Amino acid sequence: MENFAVIDLGSNSARMTITEIDDDGAYSTVKQMKEYVRLSENMGEKKILQPEAIDRTMAALREFKDVYSKMNNVRLKAVATAATRQAANQKKFLKRVETELDIKLDVLPGTMEAYYDYLGVSETLPATNAVILDTGGASSEIVLVQNGAISHLISIPLGSVNLTQEYLPTDQIPAASLFKVMSFVNDVYSSIWWLRNGLNLPVIGLGGSNRTMAKINRRFNNILNFEDIHGYRLSRHSVDDTFSRIVSQDLEGRKAIPGLNKDRADIIVGGLIPLTLLMRYLDSDRITFSNSGLREGILFEHLKELQLQNVHEKAEMTLNRFTTDEA
């Protein structure tokens, strides 16, 4: 039996999932944790991780370690994404994490992050032909899936935190600010030559902002277990209507919206712009939401590695047995 811990250090939040894996390959989630760390906050044009954000992140990682270090037979996979990937002081930050916490963070390239998103989605949802969108704090990953396989993937610097800090006030959203940021995002989409190949395909959404869209709608429709959004579907009309309601509110009004975490209220408009514009750009009529993404993709990759390892071990045992018999 193994406890496989995956830490995902994003630009807005740090998350950990611990999965218990039995010797026969059966697995179950035993612990999930999330802390809002805002690692990308105030990085500025020079892309420097700020001391306050680093301290929040260190505290969150220390909490995670306090949990998994008390478990038996732990294997840890810790990854960092956009904020760390972009940081000019990346090496100094990674060294501090390893020195103080004995946690080695692997900085994922954007394309690898998108690949793990695909693994997490494709193993848990029908995704034969679709466009996967994972909106984080400082980047969005897009994967075009055609005939059940990856056709194209990309990571672009559009996230809830950086779009908000660059274009949007955190209180009332002026029309001019909204127009500027939406024009910018639309221009980015237009520069991705293969994206139009996803015309009319459904979107599969993951990441905190996109999942918040699902939670708001489930609460609005009085659906029990509103946070259980895996496989939940919405029409583009519902997405547009919900986005319109969110944008019309000031910060206090957004904090009062059922299903919207107060810690996300200041960045939710920026976080939902990539989704609303992508659905329009592709003329997509619906979105399916996924609770599986990066961490689950890493888990599924690890499970396949364990399966191969078991096959090789059994083959070696069989070969040794025949060798012994011949001797």
C-alpha cells in the first residue's frame, strides 16, 4: 500500500490530494487540502515573487507537510505552475522551499500542465471531440481533442489574478475596463492558428474560476451537493447570463452571490473572461465541468507506471522460475 501525495502550487491557490493505492491497483482519495496563497500577486512586469506571497505559500506547504508526514509509505509529487514558471526569482524560491521544508518542486512547462489536464479529464469524462480549458491564476491551458486524442495544446498567460491586476478594479467594473480586457483576450485567441479547428465543439472547463461558474448555477437552481460539479453541463446562454449577473455587482455584491467563495470574489470576473470569450470564439453551445485536472492527471500517470512495474516484476519472476527449473 502506498500513499501518493500530489501538491499543485498554482498562481492563486495551493492544493494537495493524497490517494491511497493498494497493491492490487485499487485507489481512493484519503485527503484533500486547499489554501489561497495568491503567489502571483503583484509580480509586476519584472515577474518577481513578492515576500508576502512567498510567506503565505510557505505556510500552506508547511501545513501540507504536517499532514502527509504523519502517514505511512508516502510518495510525494510536488509541482509548480505559471507563477513559479514565470518568476525571475524562481531559483531562490525553489531553494528556500527545498531547504526549509525538504520539498522539491518540479516546475511544469505550460504544455506539460495542459497534458496532465487532458489525462485528468479524458480518464473521467467523455472527451472524444472537445476543447479543454483550464483557467488558473496566471495562465490558461487549452487542449484541442479530436477523435479521442490530443490534436494541439497550449498554455497562454491569461489568468484570474494577472488579468484582474492588469485591467480590472476589484470593486465595480467599468465598461471601458471590461472592453479592454475582453478585446485583449479575444486578440490572444485569434493568434492561436489551430483554435478555429475546435469550431462548434463543446468546451470542458476546469480550474477554480470555471468550477465556480458551475457552483453558482447549481446553487441558483437549488441542486443538492452544489460543489459536486463533475460532469455538470451548462448552455452558453446560462454561462453568459451568469457572467452578466456577476459583472453587474460590486465587490460586496459578488461576495454575497451563493456558490461564489468570498476569497475569489475580487478576481472572479477576470477568471471567467477566458471561458465566456472562448465559447463565443468557438461558437460552442455548451460546457461540461470537470473536477479532474492536473493532480488527477499526475495520479493516472503514476497508476499506469505502477501497472507496468507490476507487469515487469511478474515477467521477471516467471523468467527466474523457468531458469531455476532448467538448472
